[in-house]
Amino acid sequence: MMSTRDNEPGARSEQGPEALVALSQLALDHMEQGVCVYDADNRIVLVNQRYLSLFDMSAEIVRIGTSYREVLAHSASRGNFPADELDALYSARIDQISAGKPFRTEQRLASGLVMALALKPLPGGGWMTICDDVTRLARLEAELRVQTERSQHALANMSHGLIMYDAESRVVVCNDRVLRLYNLDPGIVKPGASHSAVIEHWISRGNLPGTSPDKFHDARLEDVRTRRAKTLLVMRYDGRMVQAVSRFLPDGGWVTVHEDVTERLQYEETLRQQNVMLDAALENMAHGLAFFDSDMRLRVCNTTYRKIYLLSLDETRPGTHLSELIERSMGSGAFSSECTPQQLVEVARSRIEKRDASPIRRHMSNGTVISVRYCALPEGGFVATYEDITERERAIEQLREQYRRFDAALNNMSQGLCMLDASLRVIVCNRRYIEMYGLSPQMVKPGVSMREIMEHSCELGNHPSTTGAKLYADYVERLREGEHTLHRHLSDGRIIKLNHKRMEHGGWVVTYEDVTERHKAQARVAHMARHDSLTDLPNRTLFHEKMGEGLNQVAIAGGAMAVLCFDLDNFKTVNDRLGHAAGDRLLRWVAARLKENVGEHDTVARLGGDEFAVLQRGPQPQSAEELAHRLVDIIGHPPPLESQPIHVGVSVGIAIAPDHGLDADELMKCADLALYQAKAKGRGAYQLFEPEMEEEARSRHALEQDLAGALEGHEFHLVFQPQMRLDSSELTGFEALLRWKHPSRGFVSPAEFIPLAEENGLIVPIGEWVLRTACAAAAAWPGVTVAVNLSPVQFRSRGLVAMVASALAEAGLPPQRLELEVTETALLDDSEATIDILHQLRALGVRVSLDDFGVGYSSLSYLRKFPFDRIKIDRSFVGTLGESPESVAIVRTIASLGSVLGVETTAEGVETEEQLDFVRECGCTAVQGYYFGKPCLASEVGRTIETLNMVRRVA
């Protein structure tokens, strides 16, 4: 059963439409354009005052109901066009309107006015005309052409390219310089060409705007709208750069001047890069730097200079004399001197004159020592550098301190360290190395050989099953290979990592690291990479490896192996109702049951989500079918979760090697196809792969491909099944049913294509089409309702409520005449969210019914959560009334429940008079089914209504 839902605003008051029409008429009468709307019979349904005044027509004649021919006759009588042209004009216009496409025309009135007319068909039939007085625009265009001709000669001799557009973004004038500049075709770029066409041609010639033509065009129109002057740089087809400067005109157009600025930009970029490099070099120098002119005035200095002398940016402006800088620096406390600033300047001048660039040591107040040098420049002036040499002077002391710290660090390292000379004798080692192997500090000291240390370590029992001599011989052989890393596994289970690095002047530095815990962690990570973290079962990666191994054994040694794919039924419902923690407990329980029931050498894996798989050896397919049958039964009876009973099951697909192949991917595909068939059986079943399933899968894929194009190909249509009240035999409405007629397949059953559409999401656009089509059809019916099914998938898509409201508004259908049918499946998927959407639909004024009631296991809870307007009893119960006492009891119970709750109950599938009498006796309030007629096309609904009303009157 298909489901489609849509909503619209709630019912308005009776005053609302009239007020809205009056408000709309008031708005139309104040428009500057004339508007007249005609219905499908070419009679006026709406006209504004401006339309009458433009053509000097009488409101007494041109009014609602007046035909288009009468309007033209009246217009001719007012002298707007010759009366003898009436018939020809009317015929021509009607032919153009009948073509169903909008068109524009101009009409010059006898008064000399020029009217622009735009005629447009309307979606529901009928059409409208919009009129505007363009007389002044035509005059302005003539004046503009004269002005353009006068300017043409001047423009042709400009050194710059120039192009002018009018307010409608069309070329007014373009000089030859623009055409040559961009290699444009004068046959395209000419007066009257649109801006978008010019841009498109401009780009086709290889010129680059830096964005798409549409974006470039839209940006330019936005500049025009905001009257914002713009300067752009664009790249010509040959890579040269052109600057385009736009200025906007009072009349809404604009002028753009184009100039080739390639050389200028290159020069500016070179200069900019040089300045950037100079600034970067200046500011990133470790030394302070200052340039002075021949008058000893500052020209430029860097930040380091300012920091050294504690000077601000304002205090070091170009033109400041050196003496002022020294005075300000002393005043800020940067340094002190027995000499005055003037005396220090004289010292500097003397050194510059002598070209003495030797350093001057200056002790600063913060304890740093600065080396100052003055270097005279050939063209006059000098450069002063200021180097902080504090660290250099402290280097010797720091080196001594470093030795002391090295000794402390060596003996407090977390790693062991041993430095060996070229003869493999100890130069130095730390305390951690000795402790790591439990060596004697008296024995391990500078000068002892590594062979002696290894023998000592073996005597302590660190290295089982080897001797010191053998250990040393192997060690020397490894060192011949160069730098390397090796791992020692000690007798107490620890793992020591040895890393060997050559020293520049011979010998080795060896570090020793206890990596026991790291190796354990890596082993755990390796396990996690191949196992599921929730169940600790092998994951998909390990499962495929095991499958590959098993298939190799089957190929070599014979025998058979089964692949069983398991998928839990209704697992999402458990997650949604009880939470993910409960869902995880259920998955662990399933994993435990799988492991308990497989053989010792079989493999159980969790492939992801609620998907599991088993590799089983043994006689096949008997073993696999027995296991599948047993697990379907066990997993179908899970223990309660969160003190609540749960309803889950498992579907199983089985593939056998070598019968179904020896390729892992192919075998998994076969098992998946079998699983799909098991689910199609109704879940809680197992299925052995059969070759026909591949053909079915291909057919299903082909059907899915055809379904994807069915909506666009107009292959769907609706039929409508009548719904009757039982107490009065009154026709209350129709249920909209979707039908698909494929060009070559013929009619495709909804039971075949609706589930497919729900799986791939096509049900959302199809459902929207159904709702809009049904609402549009029902709008023409005499007061009866239309019922439309909604799919659970539509509730998961955004905008369902807005879509229903839009469909009602578009069709003009009152909300109370739309009934949306919801199945229990939609509520099972996400009941809280779905209930919230149902309340939003109810707020629109739409009726909501619960379809297929009684099929699920939790329907009563939904009757408590949401006050449905109707309960529809599934046809499966009505169809078996004469055969099943259970069906009789269910129908009676549902009808009684509806009566108690005050909810209408509709029995579906009534085909015989006996069934009709029985559901009436049970207390059902309404029925639908073949007894009252088969579903009919929209064009036949009127005749069906007449027939059923006639039957009612006779009855």
C-alpha cells in the first residue's frame, strides 16, 4: 500500500477569502501596470483600474464576466485600433494564447501612445495580460541613438577601450579599441547585444573573468543596482592583464573603460615584491639595524633596534637625529653612560669618517651586552648594526653547566644508554642501563668490553637458551650491517628494544627501552583491528580472510563450506524504543547464541550493525540448514530487555562452496541474495541460494531503473475507490490508489513497485506527485473527501507538513476534505517524531486515519498517543470472515473499540453482500471495496458519484 502525505493551513473563517480578495483588488488597483485575468472560457475574472485607464475603457463594460472579444470591440470603439482589424486581431491573439506559451507584443494607439503587452497562460487554465505604457521609453531610445551617433567618432579614436550599456544591460556603444583589445566579433558585440551575451562571447574568445559567466553577469547587475563604481582586473586571451573601470550613469546604465595595464602591473608587482622582501629581511634580522643620512638623521630602522633601546614607533620617526635617539633611550632607562648624547654622537661621527667598523661594546640596563658597529655608505650616510652578544659571552659558562646537567640527565633517563668505542668497550653508560639488566655497577664501568657485559648478563639468567659468547658473536655480526634496531626477550617476560646509532668519530651509541607494555598494547590494537569491539567476534576483515582460507582448503582438499548471512528483524525498533544500550545487549546475546551453536572449527563474525555471518564446514547444505533452522527458532525468542518483552527475529541467507562458487566476493553475493529472499518471505526464515535469484536480482534492478524514470515519463496515474457510510449508504469520499503502466511491461502491481520505491527513496517524489494530483482532482468534486496514503519513508524526509500545506493551497482544496492514511509501520520506525508530525498535520485541519489496523502488535498504544479520525480494518480480516473465527472476533473487537473511542471504523475489501451485512452487524461505520465498484479514473469519478447516489435514492 502506498503512502503519501501533504498538509495545508487550517480552515479559515468564512470572512477570510472575501477579505483577501478585497485586499488583492486594492493592491492591483494601485499597480502602475494594467492587469486583466481571463478564465479558460476567455472571460474576465480579475481586472485593475490601471488597465481601464491605459486604454480609456469603461468599467461598466470591461468588468468580471466580459469576454475577451467584447473587450477588444470596446477598445476599438474607443479608437485604440481600427474596427476593421477586430476579427484578425482577435483570431491572432486567441491562436497565440491557445499555444500555451507566454508572448509579448506592442500596440500603438491612435492617440500616439505605445503599449507593451505581456500575455501569459495560467497553470489551471485561463490566461492573463499585463500592460505598460512604454511611449516615453521609445522616445528616450530614439534620443539615445542620436546621442550615440554623435559620440561614435570620438569613441573610435580613443586610446582606451570603451563600452556603454543601458539600464536594461544592453550595449549602447562599443568602440573598436574594445574589439581589438579582446579579439571580439563586431557582429556579436554591437548595439542591442545583452550584457550576458557579450560576456559569454568574451569568455569564448579565451578571456578570463576569474569566475563563471553567470556569476560575473550577476555581480555586474548587482553593482548596477547598488550604483557602486567598480574597478576590475581581468586576464586577456593571451595572458595580458586589462583594467576595467566602470562608472554608472544617472539613467541606470553604465560605462566601462578598458586599459591594458600588463606592463604597469608587472612593474608594480616587482616593486612590491622587492619592498616585501626588504621589509621581511629587515624585520626578521636577529640584529638591530638603522639607516642614517649624511646629517645623522634616521631614515629607517627595524623592530629589534627599537626593542634594544626601548624606543617607540613614534619616537623613531624618519628624520629624528641620532642625538635625540640616544637621549630618549637613556631617558627610558635602556642604558646609561658617563658620556653625554652629544659626545656619543661625536664618537660615532669620528668612526664613520675613519671608516672604522670595529665593534663598540655597550652594557644595557637589563644586563645584556650589545655590539654596535657603524658602517659608512659610499653615497653618504651610514648603517648602524646592533648585535646582542650576551649569549656568546655566557657560552663558556653555559657549556660547563651543560656538562653538569648532562651527567644528571644521563642518570635520570627513562631509557638505558651505553656509549661504546670502535672496539665495543664502554665509554659511558647510565644507571638505568645497569638496573634494566640487573648488572653489577662494580663490573660495568668505562673500559669494560661488551663481551664481558653479555657474559655477566647470561650468568644472571637474563637470556635463556644461549651463552655470552654466542650472544656476542651474533651482536658483532649485526653491527657489521650498520645502524639497526633489535629486541631482546628476557627470561622474566620483558622485551627490551636496542637502538644502535653510529658516532661520527667511530663507536656506537646504544639506547635501551623497555617496550613490554607497548608490545602488549600493539597486540591489543591488532586484535581490535580484526575483531568487533562490541561482541569480540571477528569483523568483516578477518571474516574475509577466514573465508579465503576455507575456500582454498575446499579447492585443494575437497569437501564443502557454507556461508550463512544473518540479519536481525525489527532491530531498529528495539534501538528506538529501548535505547542503544539495550540494542547493544541484544547484539551481545545474539553473538553468544551464535557461538554456542556452531562447531569448534566454524567462524562466527559480526559484519556490522545487526549483520552476522558464519563459516561452517561439514556436509552441505544439510548442516547449514539445520543450523539456520535452530538459530531462527532461538533468536526468535529473546529474553526481555529493560523488563519489556521484545519482538525480534532473524533472517538467514545460505550459500555453499563449491556449488555456488569458490570466490569469496561471489559467495557473499550469493548469500546476500538468499538473505534478501528470506526477508521477502516475511522475515524469520532462512533461504538457500538458488541460481534463479541472480536473474531475479537483475530483474529487480531493471525494474528499479525503470521506476526511476517513471515519474518523469508520466507513466503513473491515479484511480479512486469509493468509500460509503453504512448507516445512510451515503458516498463520503474516494481513496486515491497509485497505478503504474510501463510502456513495455504493461501494468506493474503496486505490491511489486511500492516496496522498491520505499527502499530507494523514490517514494518521496512519487508520494508528493500522488498527493498533489489527488488534491487537484478532488477540488472539482462536490464536497466529498479524498484519502491519500503516506509511506513511512515520507515521515523520515524533511518538509512533509509544508508539502501537504502547499498541495492543498495549490489545488484550492479545503483541508477537511483531505484524509491522510498512516500505517503502523510509520509509527514503529520513530513513533515520537511521527506522532509530532501527525499533530502538525491535524493542526492544518487535515483528517488522519490509521490504515491496516490489527496487522501489527502494538496498534493500541498508538490509539492512546494520537486521536485518529478513522481506523481502517485490514482487508485480510474481512476477506476471511466466512473461514476464520479469529477474523470475526477481530473485526467485532475493532468496531467495538472504535465505538468506545468515538472513532470511525472502515472495513476494507468488502466484495459480497454477506460481508457487507456482517461488517454492518459488527458496528463498522463505513466500508469500501469492489462491492461498490472498482477503482475508477479521475475522469470517471463524476459518473461514479451519480451512479452511487442513484443507487442510494432507489434503496
